[in-house]
Amino acid sequence: MSFKKYRQYPIVENMNRRWPNNTISKAPIYCSVDLRDGNQALVNPLTVKQKIEYFNQLVKMGFKNIEVSYPSASDTDFNFTRKLIEENLVPDDVFIQVLIPAKKEWIKKSVEAMIGVKKGIFHLYNPTNEFQKKVVFQKSDEEIIAMAVEGMKYLKELTKDFEGEIIYEYTPESFSQTNLDFAVKICNEVIKVVNPNTKNKMIINLPNTLEACMPNIYADRIEWMCNNLNNRESLIVSVHPHNDRGTAIASAEMAILAGANRVEGTLFGNGERAGNLDLITFAFNIYSQGINPDLNLTFIDKVKDFFEKTTNIKTHIRHPYVGEMIFTAFSGGHQDAIKKGMDFYRTEDCKEWNVPYLLIDPKDINRDYEKVIRINSQSGKGGVSFIISEFFGVKMTKEEEIEFGKVIKKISDEKKQELTQKEIIELYKIKF
């Protein structure tokens, strides 16, 4: 393997970082980009009908910022945006967002798509890293800055008579590969054009478009930007982590510690290459720390079923919080600890959840305890006892637990497969 052809991602020099001492105390603003970033990653992009159904699902979950389209990219995206607005399908408290490349003809097309919007976010972007500046666009730093500045001026001019509530968003699209001095320079020039204030804020979005650094370095970059952006109190700093290194969730959490106010991502992390930030796991992580996630997660299994049906993407059985087997324990030691923890939680009427090996109570997402403990040859007496007490209503003595545990282990080992709850109960009836 030619590892020497790769270079280590640069750290932020002379960083007096404060974020490691911070804590997350409330949920950030969520922006779902499923209908744009997620959709463009599908083998078969969503139809307008599917997009409407998906949009309604996101609204039901409580998303208030939803990036709905890239209107200049396709007629489907343009027509979907018009349908949402013309048929009044957007709730009054929801902002719909469109992605706009910094080219005049595409800005114009995108603004046309949003005519009549009640609450709209116009998300302007252009690439900013060294390779794209020199090789793709063959432009100087000044020309790249002019592209963003002139694009935002044109966007403001076209939207000046909009009656709805408008928010402008700017993204240095390749922020993760952009020199920080240049990133802050171009952002500050665009901020100057928008001239936001504390009542009418703008969004500066700082993506890990390609996740190439460790989460702590991403957090350093976000804190550095927050410290050096002009008019910070009038900005919503947003992050858009991709998952190329498999650490998008950690990057997002650390970015919030570093000062970000908003996260862009998708349900279950769908997106190009290794995907986007998984907003479901991110929100559940907050929930598991005793913080209101500000999303309705109570019907998450229905959301998963809808997602799989609509996108034709299966959710992994070990997917955090939602996977089919994420609450399941086969190990005897784990099962014994879970059983004792559950017994204590119930008998002591505990107010705080603290059951071994279960980060959250399965009941919180309408899962019963049937799949928590499953029995095979790796299981022990504690797991078998749990099955009998939980689903047959009989509390076994310690001697019975030991004796019956051996019976079940022997049968499961001989069959070389898992025993079902029904089989275990029937065997118990025969034995006792």
C-alpha cells in the first residue's frame, strides 16, 4: 500500500482552543438536506410525488430548515420547488432552502423557483480550495472572491422585493481543503455584502465537503473561523460534515462545542460517497445526554421504514438507535447485567435510566423488550431467566435459573442456532 503518497492534514497552528472545555446544552438548528444532497446521491432520484411525501415526513419530525432543491440543476427540482410554494404545502414556521452556484444565470433560475416563498433560505456557494482555484477554474484568489461577492450582490438585487422572510447563506464549498486565511477572507467579504444584524442574521456554512481531517482538527477550524469572522453576533455558523472518514457525527458534535449553531445532514446519513452527517444518530446522541433533541423521534421505526421504501437503501442492523439489533444482547454476562439492571430500575422506581449495555430505554422509541435479550449458545442463566419472567410471568429461583440455563445452553449448542422466546417457554413448561 502506497501510504506515502498521502500527506497528513495540517493542524491549526497556535490555537488557544476553548472548545474541549465546553458542553452541549441544547440542540442546534437542524437543516435536512435529504431532498437535495441526499437525493443527488440516489441511483434513482426521487420523483416529485416522492419528494412531497419525504418533505411531509421531515415536517412531521420537526425540521424547520429543509433544503428542498437545486433548482438550476433540473426541471424536476425547479418544478418541485414551485409546487411547494404555489400549492401552499410549506407550514408557516418552516424555511425551505435552495442551493445556488455563484453564476448569474443559475442564480436567476433559482430565484425564479422561489418567487412567492413565505420563508426562504438562499444558499449561495462557490469552491474555494487551492486545487479548484488553480486547476478547475484557473482563477486567482481575487477572482474567486469576486465570484462570491458579485453572486451575492446579484442574489440580493433579485430578491429585494420578496415579501417573505429571507435568509442568505454562503458556503465556501470546499472549506475542508481551503486555507483558513482565505476562507475567512472570502466569508467576510460576503458578510459585508449581506450586512446582517442580530435581528436579520445570515448563515455562514463551513462544510467538511470531503472529510479529510480528524474531528478535533475540524473543531479547531470552526472555532478559529468563529473567532475571526466579522459581525459574529449577526451570524448563524453552520456545519455540513460528510462521512468519508466515518467520523461525521463526532465532527458535528465537536463543531457545536467549537461555536457552530446549526448542522446540515440527512436521515441515516444518506449522501454521496460515504454519506452525510446522520441527523438521526446526532439527535439521539443529544437525547441520551438528557437534552431535548428538538426533533420528534418517537416514531423512528416508521421513519426508517419510509426511508428504506423511498430510497431503496437498507438500514444496517447495527445502526445506532434504529438498527434491528441495536438493543440485542446474546452474551451471558451482558444479559445478566441487563436483567439485574432492569429489575433494579423497576423495583426502585428510578427516575434516571442507568441499565447496563442499554444507552436509552427501548420503550422511548416504542420498542418492546422482546429483542433486548435473545438466546443462543453464548447466553447464560440471566438471559433465560429474563425471558421467563418478562414474557411468561414466572420468577425463577436461583437454583432453577442455573439448572434451566444449562438445559437451554445445551439445546442451543446442539441445534447451533438461536432459540426463540416461544421455544424457551415451552421447554420451561416441560422442565418445570
